[in-house]
Amino acid sequence: MIPVDGDFILAVAPRFSGEKAEAQMRIVGQISAIFAPTLASYQINTRLRIAHFMGQVTHECAGFRTTEEFASGAAYEGRSDLGNDQIGDGKRYKGRGLLQLTGRANYRLYGKKLNLPLEDDPEIAGDPAISLKIACEYWKSRNINRFADLDDLIKVTKLVNGGRRGLDDRRKYLQKAKNALAAIEGIRVALNEGENAVVLRRGSFGDKVGELQQLLVDKGFVISIDNDFGAGTEGAVIMFQKQNGLKVDGIVGKSTWDKLAAANNSK
């Protein structure tokens, strides 16, 4: 299980001051200890899955400073597509949670999924711990992991909000999450005496990926140097491993770093 917690969330989310900062710290503080195990229980358990989840929820909950939409909810009054069939349902079942659960029908549906009285007591959907579970349950119900695995931000965004609203913002948080995860998962291994290297794989992001990409380019591979370990970089690593009798897994550990360094020094 990747140990993502409150520090990780704050590394991704924007920073605020005053009342906004207090609201953010209240929410993050309540979910910090349960964040990693909750995500893991929903198979949101790889770098790409966690990064995409963070990219979406950070945008949707305004940087973890609210679990309830700022509007009154009056705009949802009478919305039959949301199951709002009683007077006052618009405001009663306004958007709440990290991914903004909205409408009587959805409160009823996710209440049943989580065995919680969300329809009878909709305000509990704004509780940070409950809102995290709702977001994960929604993620699972739409099978969003399959597109996170492909690093497909546009399809993930469409499944979350039905369009491309806030795409640039979501992309920014996705990249920040990749950076934060690279720092957490940057397992240090001995390369040469007194020298270390990071274990890298698809989904890794940061300067060490750029260093790897430069070494591969120096060996004749045609890839972009963009600090993002995507499909192209993975393909080049796999080919390099095949050419050099290494374990072919697309993961850059000690043996692959050694070969790359040796090949570069022999030029």
C-alpha cells in the first residue's frame, strides 16, 4: 500500500490562508489516517490510479477546502433526472462530498451501496470520512481505474463530471500528484558505491525520469524528454532490457541503471 496521507494531500492541493486554510486543515486532518487504506480497499492502489483520483477530487472539492458545493442547490429543484420529486429536494440534496454527490436518487443509491442513511440524513454526505468513501464508491461504480491505468485524463474527467470542465486545473493537480508520489515511492537502491538511484516505472514523474529519458535518447531511442514515464519511455526501457539481457519488465531498477550507466560511460 502506497503511504499517502495528509502530507501527500497538502503537497497536491493549493494552499490557503485564514478561514479557507482552517477549513482545508479540518477536512484533511479527518481523512489523513484513513486515506491510504480507503483508497486501497477500492483498488485505487497504483501511482497512476492515485494520481488521477487526486487530480479529480482536488478540483471537485476546491482544493480540499469544502465537502459541500457553494451554491444553494436551488438550481436542482424539480430535476427528475436526479430524482428530485419533492418540494425542497434541490437544496436538500445539493452537491456534497469530494466528488459532489447530487440529487435524491443518487443519495438513495449510494446510501444503499454504503449502508448509510444518506437519503434520510443527506448532510452526513459532507462528513469528510464519509465523503471519501462516497468518492471511492463512485470511482468504482464507473470503473474509472481502467482509464487511470491508461493515463487518459480526458476519459477520466468525462466519467467524473460528464465533460471537460476544469480540464487544465485537473491536469495541473494530476501532475502535482505524480510528483508527490514519485517522492514517496522513490525507493533508493545502491547503484555504485556512494551513489543512489530511484526505481522508476510507468507512472513515475520528475527529474529522475528526465535523466532516464536522456540516457535512452543517448542510446538512440526516439522518445520525448518530458519527465513523465509514459508508454513511449516504457517501450524504450523494455527494448533496452531485451538488448542487454536484463529482466524485461519495463521497471528501471539497479540492474537497468547499471547497464545504462555502463553503456553511457563506454561511449
